[in-house]
Amino acid sequence: MITKATAVNCGALTVEFFNDDAGKTSLDTVIFLDDRTTPGSFKLSSLYTELVEKKGAYPIKYRVYHTLYSTNVVTLTDPFIITIIDPCDKPVSVTPSTLSAQEYTITQT
């Protein structure tokens, strides 16, 4: 996702994930994990939840920059979208078939 190709020390890379909204708000930590425990690793994960109120579409963007040049920022143009659904909702991708009256006769020879 990110390649550092420079002979000059521009500082470490910084990656920031955020909601694609007017305020570029932080991600909900109940459903997203932005893991920075390994230096140089930027791991974004969606977490398991049973909170029905969290269902919905979450458009997310990220920006990347060198820490010594924080004004030289590259931001993802089009967000990627993570959708959380309620498994108890009526499926929207399954269409019920129309049943017709049919009769079967089963016999032995």
C-alpha cells in the first residue's frame, strides 16, 4: 500500500484513517481497530459486534505523509466502504419465488 522511495531522510511514514465526512472524524473504536503496536505497520481491522445500532455503511479514507514533512500529504481520493449489517434484517438479495398449486401422484409399479 505504501512505498518509501527516497534517499533523503523525510522521517517515518504516518498513516491516519478517518471517516469520510466534513469533519474527517475519528473511527468508532467499538467497531474499528487502528493497530499501531508494530512500528511501521498500519493495520486497520473491523471488529466483531452484536450492537445492532452500529449497522450501516462506513466510508473511510486515509492520508499518508512523512513526519518531517507533515504538510506534504497524500489523501485517498475515493473512500473504501465497510458495511455492517444486522443478520436478523430481511435479506435484500434474496427474492422469494411465486408458488403455484401443483399436484403429485406417487405410485408403485
